[in-house]
Amino acid sequence: MTSVHYGRYSMPTMTCDRCKNEVVRVEQCNYCGKNVCNSCMKASQKASKLIRLVICKDCWGNMPKRSHYKNKHDLIATIQATAKQQKV
Ligand SMILES: [Zn+2]
Ligand SMILES: [Zn+2]
């Protein structure tokens, strides 16, 4: 299956970096940077109004990353630092 059909419309699909499935929506894991589908995403949470945290199942299995995910303050600082780097 390469596309998802809604009625007679065909939605553009994206490829999950983890399971390689074609899905309508992927989200980027904040730890490994992979674009993962819903089933590869282990958890997501809102860290602030603007920041959404996503962790994939691979990173969830990594204890330092998992405990980091649970420590929002560290995580927000990391994400903001990454966002600054990407702008340059
Ligand atoms: Zn996937
Ligand atoms: Zn990950």
C-alpha cells in the first residue's frame, strides 16, 4: 500500500523512518531525529505551549533517553538549542 484513500481522494504519504511504512502523518522523534509513524511513536507530551515532545520506541528502550524524556526541563533546553542551530 503506497497511499491512503479517503473517498476518491488520495492523500500524499510519508515514509516512517523506523518501520518504512507509508503513512499519512509522521512526527519527528526529539532524540534520534527520525520521522516516525503513530505506531512507532512510544509517547508524546506537551512540554509547553509551543513544544511537543515525541519519543520513538527505539529511544524509549534507551534508559538515559527515557529518563531525559521524563525530565521536561532538560528536554526543553535541548530542543530550544537545536531549534537555534537549525535557523543558522
Ligand atoms: Zn513506523
Ligand atoms: Zn527516537
